Amino acid sequence: MKSIDSLIKTNDVSYVYLNSINPIKAVNKISLSIKQGEYIAMLGRNGSGKSTFARLLNALLLPSEGEVIVLSKNAANEDDLWFIRKRVGMIFQNPDNQIIGTTVEEDIAFGPENLGVIQQEIKSRVTQALTDVGILDLRERAPHMLSGGQKQKVGIAAILAMHPMCIIMDESTSMLDPLGREELLKVVSILNKKEKITIINITHHMEEATFANRVIIIDNGKIVEDGTPAEVFTDVDKITKIGLDVPQVTLLLHKLKKAGYLKKVDAITVKQAYERIVQILE
Ligand SMILES: Nc1ncnc2c1ncn2[C@@H]1O[C@H](COP(=O)(O)OP(=O)(O)OP(=O)(O)O)[C@@H](O)[C@H]1O
Ligand SMILES: [Mg+2]
């Protein structure tokens, strides 16, 4: 696939909910550019605007102000809505809400059927999607009988069958046990590396940021941090002030720095932290 510089671009995009007593500005003039192949972890406190922003990116919500551009198509243009929705897929928190079919295969075929893809092509897309997420053996199974982790993989496969360029996970790992979470993240990492599918993982698990190559923190509807994981997690005090945790190993390095053993905090994985600590010991 040809590399595309800017896959998703937002220009001063805002979203205001008008259905409550007082209007709520959930997203406040966010401008950013997302490249094909990026793996983004999106973090922020409850109610900071992450889900609203995500829904703007795949045109489930339309901006109150500003623009969302996906591959040079503007979400404001009604003719381009489906173009955007099939390229930016979204998977949610509760896997049960995503099940449509009575078999896994049916469930995955639903998307391409809606797009008017011919039967023969649908079959091959379903097989490919199941293979890509490693659940070909579940093809004939009833989705509602599967484990949470398996259901989320079916959800990913259903998006893959639409041939997306970006997958947004809105707290998709939050209802899974540690093993299910790890397996889902592994599948998503492979899709990102091999297929160059852009990943946006909205999560409250700071450790998941270690999978990403870019971390974006949203607070009060605005982007307050945007950089590599090492850059963003350097300033532990600032992150804590926003009301977020930092990965445990980062906290450890932060304490070592405060105690005078380190000049800067630049590790978020166990491996990186191990290297820094060995340096101190040497
Ligand atoms: N359907 C809605 N109608 C009215 N207000 C809403 C709606 N959805 C969200 N909001 C409000 O918009 C703001 C942003 O909410 P949003 O769900 O985007 O945040 P979030 O960062 O995804 O939070 P969480 O981490 O809890 O999922 C909050 O103040 C929330 O109460
Ligand atoms: Mg949310």
C-alpha cells in the first residue's frame, strides 16, 4: 500500500452536545494530523472528550465547528460519509453490543454486505479477516457464546472485512482479563506492523501506551500532550496533575531521579527501565 502522509486531519474541530440543560463543549478546537501506520494511545480522564473526538474522526458525529478530513474527503460532505466510515472503523468497550450475526462468519460478512461487496469477494474477505486475527477456527461458532476477548477479535475482524485504513479502539480492552487484553493488543500490533493499519487505542491502562509510538492526552476537550511515549511520560508531575497515572516502571525511574540517581526519566517499558538501572549500578 502506498504510504499516505496525512490519513486523518482535523482543523480546529469542536463538538457541542446540545441535549442537556447547558450545552457541553466536549471537544474544543482540536487540530491534529494522523499519518498512515501510526499507533496512537489516547489518554485522558473520564469525561475529557476522548470518545466524542473518536466519533468525530469516523464521522459518527459531525463537527459543530471546524473540519475533519479523511484522505482529503471532508466529513461535512454527505456523499463522503460512508467513504470515511468504512476507512475508519471503531470497536467499543462492550463486545456484546457489537454482535449482529448468529455465527461469527455472518457477523463479519455483515459490513461488506452493507457496502454492496459481491458474495464471492465477501467469502474471501471473511476468511482473510479471520486469518489475520487468528480465529479461523471460530468461523462457525455462535458469537454470543465466545469469551470477551474472542468477541473483541471478532469485532476487529468485522472491521478488517471492510478494508479499513484506521481502527479506533474505544476502551476495547477494559472488560477483558489480562490474558484477553494481551492477546487483543498483540493482534492489533501485528495489524499495525504488517498491514500498516493506523491504530488509535483509547485506554485508561497506562501500560498500553507502551505499544504506541505516539501518545496523545486530552483534557477538557483539548490536546494537552502529544509526543512519543518517552517524551510524554518524562514529566511525571505534569501527568499526575492532569489526573492520570504513569506506568509503574516510569514512576520507579521518577523516584530514582528525585533521589539523584538519574538525570531524566525516559523509560516506560521494563526493558528500558532495566537498562537505565544497570547504567546506574555500573
Ligand atoms: N450523548 C451525550 N449527551 C450529552 N453529553 C455527553 C454525551 N456524551 C458525552 N457527553 C459529555 O461530553 C463530555 C465528554 O464526554 P466523552 O464521553 O467524550 O469523554 P471520554 O473522555 O470518552 O470519557 P470516558 O473516559 O468516561 O469514556 C462529558 O462532559 C460528557 O458528560
Ligand atoms: Mg469514552
